[in-house]
Amino acid sequence: MDPGDPACDPASDPATRDPTGDPTAQSVPTGQDPLLFLQSLQMLWSTRELRQLREEAWRGFAALDDPLTSLLDMLDGSQGWRGRGPSLEAWVACELKRWLQTRPRPRPAQGSPGLKQLQARAVRVLAESPPSLVEPLVSIFQLQDADRSPLLAHIHRLHQEGRFKEDKVHLVERYVDSLPDLQQRLLALLDSWCQPGFDIRVVARWYPQVTSVRLERLSPRELSRQVLRLLERYGLDPALCPNMITQQHLAALRYLCHKRLVERSLSQESWAEHVQGLVGQNQWLQEQLLQLLTAHNDAAVVARCVLDLSLPTEQLPATVATELNRLRLQEGTTEAPFEDREDDHYQLPIAREDIHFLASWEALSRHQEELLQPGQVVGVDLEWKPSFCAGGRPRASLMQVAVEGRVFLLDLPKLLSPAGGPAPRAFSRLVSRLLSEPSVTKLGYGMAGDLRSLGASYPALAHAEKQLRGSLDLLQVHKQMRVVDMPAPGVDGARGPRGLSLLVQQVLGKPLDKTQQLSNWDRRPLGEGQLVYAATDAYCLLEVYWALCREPARFHLSGDLARSLRLGRSDRSRMQEPPRLQKALASPRQVPAEGVAIPEVRARAFRVVCDSMLQGLARSLRCLGVDVLVLGAGEDHRRAAEVARQEGRVILTSGLPYQKLRAQVGAGRCLSVDCSLRARQQAKAVLRHFNVRVTPADIFSRCQACNCDQYLKVSKDMMKQLVWLGSHPEGPSSTGDKTTQNEDERETGSAPEEAPGCGTYDPPCRWLEEADLRSRAPATLGNGTRLQLAGVPAGVLQRRALRHFYCCTGCGKVFWEGSHLGRVAAHFQEVLEGAPGSREPGQAPGPAGSSD
């Protein structure tokens, strides 16, 4: 563990006893100077010799006359803890907390003058301290039970200076932690703000002091998330918060309508069943559902939905009402035409009679030998009823096990009830034998998560994940294929396939039909479509595995896949890649199938054009200096090919036209991006695929909002004047000189964070001068760009260590140096040259010059 880790809770570390082994050991003379004691630990801290450091620290604590006062003396006399990174002082505070917990000794009584003085000093430290110091100081000085007036005074001062973050709701949570009545009243208050039609601006008028909070943070959707989290934390009944439940149901309706009407990946039967359960007789939800439906321009589909749910028809558009009347007169109405898409999807290659639904131990026991046959390969999958309400993950309902030529669907609720009975015990033993038998290769996709869900659903199978031997998770194999130039087109104009469906498409040619994925898997009997879907989900794992084994080179996998089989205990937190496949992952730079290395390109010389579905990827790449154009929402994909040819850009796409675009721009100039990845992961994959060299100087060299790479540097004095004029357009500032700070003064708060290997942010740009401004109120550049001064908090202007600002000449966005630089450098450390742990750590950062 890193010695600077602030999470030094004695419950997380068995070494809560005296590390010296002798509770009376005192190698340090008593009454020593706290600062000298801290200095004596500095060398061990710099070398990260944790065990020896802890021994010396605990000996020093025993030698101090008054450890609590000494800790405050150390903090007052040093500056190292004021930064954002790990500090020796924060580590000492955590260790002192542990040391005090292992040595019961008289503590100052709450309310005593001596403790009050210490608490007052501790509160002053808290006002400037990073998060790593908060918990140990609160515990050591018993601040949770202290008079809150000094703390409130400091919070007020921080708020006035713009340095207090109101979104730290954990302060409120801790306040009501041991008070059930206040917990319920807090939840009732938050829930009342979630009710339909409630205007949060009313609260802002009641409490003007919270007007600095962005009101969107208090939207019903955000509030309902907080209410749900607090319900789970306090273990209270969700029925206490009916408005939160209503907001959850509305969010679920939006999701289901998107799946049904936009993606077309949900059957009408399943959609109607889920929606009916969510809406019920709630008139407001019925109105919201009608609005969602009528926003869709397919009158036939909307009319079918209204008819299936018996929704009110008074507010329907004329076209939908006409179609609804036609449906009512028509008998035997057929399903919407987009339901029949067999030719577009992977088809189960075995006969229907080879799918066996087993709901009793007697029926299952006849197939034991077939399931446990040594040397075979089986596909394993799980299904459960989707949940759209408060609460944990629902119980697993079906377990699928596929062998060559057959699929067994195991009815888990039937086979595992009654709990503890002879039949359930026999079934549990069978599952354990199957999972632990190393000669039977178990295939899955995200298998660890499935087995955790299985264990959480049924205590008899709680150790399923730990018992796993001889498994291969195709999700890990799939990750090696994701940066390869392979298509991921959509289906019927919908969003492209993801996860297992994408893998099946890439390997077998067609994606899975997922229309039954969100159906009710607790229903018995299961529908025919559900049975076929469940069998297909498990059997496709076998066919994918066989295809990869036959042609590993075709899919850019090194070596024989069969030799990559991972044996032994499955533990995703320490999961190792298959030995021969691991080598491919270890190389950060991708090599084409022909074996010719891709030439390196500098980030600022790398130019791409993205479709409108990749906005997050575009921002991430711009953040690293890449020149990124994004198509508008209504622009045709052919525009991407036109721009790519004219400007020499690479096309990044997530949709159907991949093959056509690739044909228009040539090999290596078009990449299909996996939308199941997060934007940062997509960016790393793109950079590695095209061998893009990113240096610390490239970070924020380009505006994330508009792609412009031309900034102007603005002095703090001028920024204060422009902000003041923007809010007081009636006349010039008379207090501008009074607010000017001495540029040589040092900020007493936390300094701007420096990214590892990055230094401070200093892009090459000239200073903003009076001649550059067309007008000062509102502040407008000569090119007509208006500066976005409303986004500059008042507290930022008062930071003494902040010397200047930057503004984008393209969109007027204003920037200043802060912790974001360090976070970005940490997120992209593995692709950042010149940063610790990067792909070429020995190379120094490149110059921060302009792009080509």
C-alpha cells in the first residue's frame, strides 16, 4: 500500500497492533520536538519504506508528551500537506489515529477547555486541508461531537471566498447518520422536491444563499438519484419516497420507449408488459407516456402501443387516432413489420428439439454425464428479469449451459427451492462440479459478473465465482480485437450492436437479435421467443470460440487460442490475460496485419472527422491536442468522406456507413469505434491504433468546445475589470485598484495541481491587450467573439496564486489553471509520453509548439 494512501482505516489493515512488537518501546527520548520528529521521518517517506516508516512513527508517538498538540504543531509548522497529492503529514495523521485506537488511554472530556482549544486549532487546519486529512482530524479531535459554531464560521468564510463546494452532501449525511427520525425527514424533504410540477426555483427564493448552486444539480432526476442512494444507505422503505419512485418510473419509460421506438431492440409484447407495470393507473405517468409516444412519427407503432396499454385517447394526434380506429376494427392485427428480422441476425444452428428446458432435478439428473463430460467446451450464460425500480439487482432466473449440438435451460427458482432440500443440494453440487472441473472449458462473456449475480441470488451458490476452474472469458479476448479495423454497423438504422452481439457480428458475420433481452424472465411458461433467445445467447459462445481457434490470425490474436486457456481460480480483480494473448495487449502500438509498423504521428498533426454520435470521443481527443471536426446532427455521412479527402483527415465512425466510407477514403483512413467503451477508452484505442504521439505539452493545446488552437493570455487585473463591467455595464469600476492583489503574494490554500511529468500549464500565446477588444462591456474580441465571462466564479478571481487566465479566440471560453490538468494527465498516463508509467517513460516532453 502506498504510504501516502489516506484510507488507513484499522479495519482494512491487520497491522493494527504496535508494528514494533513492543508496546512499551521508546527509542526516542521523551518530550522531543514535533517538527524534528517529522523531519526524522522524511527520509523514510521519500524512499517509501512503509514498514520501517511505521515503526519509527509509532515509536515517536509514544515519545511525545502530548500527541494531539504535537500533531497540530507539525501541521502548523509545515507546508507539505497543503497540496493535493499524498503528503507525509496526512500519513502521520492517519497513523496517529490508528495508534490512538490501539492504546486506550484517557482522552480530554468533550467540552473541557483544553479540548476546546485543540478543536479550534483543528478546525482552522480543516479549513485549508485536503480530503486526506479530514477523516483523521475529525476522529482524533472528536469534532463530530463538538460545538459546531467554529466549523460553521469557517464554512461561511470559505463560501464567501468561493472555495466551499456545496455539493458535498456527505456533511448532511453524517449529521443524520445516527438519527432515524432526521433521516426520514431529510428523505421526505428531498422527495417533496421530486414531485411532478415542483419548481426548484421556489427553494432558491426561500434560501437565497444557495443561488450559487447550479439549479440543474437539483433537478428531479438528480434528486431522485440522491434519494435512492440515501434510502439504500439508511436501509429505509422506498415507500417513504413516492415521488422518487414516480421519477424512476418516468426515467424507465424514456429508456423503454427509446429501446422500442428508436433502437427497435425490444419486442412489443415485452415493452407493453414492462410499461403497464410502470404506469399502472398513475394519470401523470400516462400523460408523460403519451407525450413520449406522440413524439415518435410512426403513427402505426404509436397506435399499437396505445391500444395494447388502453391509454386515454383524448389528446392523440389525428393521424394516430385514425390508425387506432383502424386497428380496433381489424382482427388479428400483425406485429409491426420491423419485428421480423431473422435474415439480419445470427440464427441458432441446432433444431428446436435440442433445446431442453429443465425445471426439476429428476429431469436434469438424466443429463449429468453429458454436462460433465471431460474435455468438452460449454457455453454458460444467465438471464434475469430487468428491474426499473429502487432496490438491488433482481434474482437470476435462468441458467443456460450449451454443449455441442444441445442447450440446457435450467429453471433456477424451481431447481433451488425449497432452500436446503435434497434436490436443491444435489443441483448445487452439480453446478459446483461443472464450474470447478478444469477439464471442462467454460466459456462466458463477462462471466465473473454473472457468477457474482448467481451467488448473490442463491446462498447455496455463493461461492460459484471462487470455484471456477478452466474458464475462458470471451470478453477479455474481445478487448484485444477492439482496436482492430473491423466494422460495427447498426441494424435497421438503429444504434450499432454492443458487447456479445458485436463480438458475434465481428466473428460470425451477423449480430445477435436482442429483442428478448429485456423480457420478463420470471414468467412461466417462457415464451417461444424467449427459449430460442436464451439458447442462442449460450450457443453462440461455442461458435465464436471455434471460429477464433480456427483462424486466430484473422482476428489479430497471437498464437493458438486453445493454449491461452486460463486455468485456476477466477478472480477478476487479479485476472491475467491468456499467456499468448497477453503479449499482444502489452504492446501499446498496434501493428497492421501485414506486419509493417504504423509510422508515428504527432498529436497536433493528427486530424480526424467524427460522426455526431462520437461527441465524447471528440472532446477527449481535443483535450490531447488532436484536430477534430464533428459532423452536425443532420449532416449526411458522405460529408465525412468529402471532408476527409479535402483536408487529409481520418474518419472515425460508430454507425452503419463504415464499409461505404472506408471504400471512399481507402484503407487505414477510416476506423469503426466501439460505442460500448467510454470516451476515454475510445480515445486511447484510437491513439494506439494510429500510433499517435501525445506529450504533456499537447494537453489543452486545443479548445475542447470549438476545436480552436489559438488562445489569448489575460492578466488577473484585466479579467477582474472585464467581469465587473459585464455585471455593471452602467459605468467603469471604481474599486478595481482595491481588488488588485500583490502578484508576489503566495496563496495560503491549495496550489494548482501539477500533473506528473507535466509541470504547469503554459501554452504559447500572447497577452490580451486593449487593442484586441472591440468592446469591454460586453467583452468582445476584434473578430466578434464574445468572452464567456459568466463561467468565471467570483471565488476564482480571489485566488492569490492564480496569476492569469486564458480565453479561446474561437468561442470565447475562459480557462484557468487548476486540478483538471492533473486529472487528464492521470487518465491518459499510459499513452502520454514523458509521464511516469507512459509507454516511453525515458523520453522527455516535447515542445509546446503550434500544430502543423
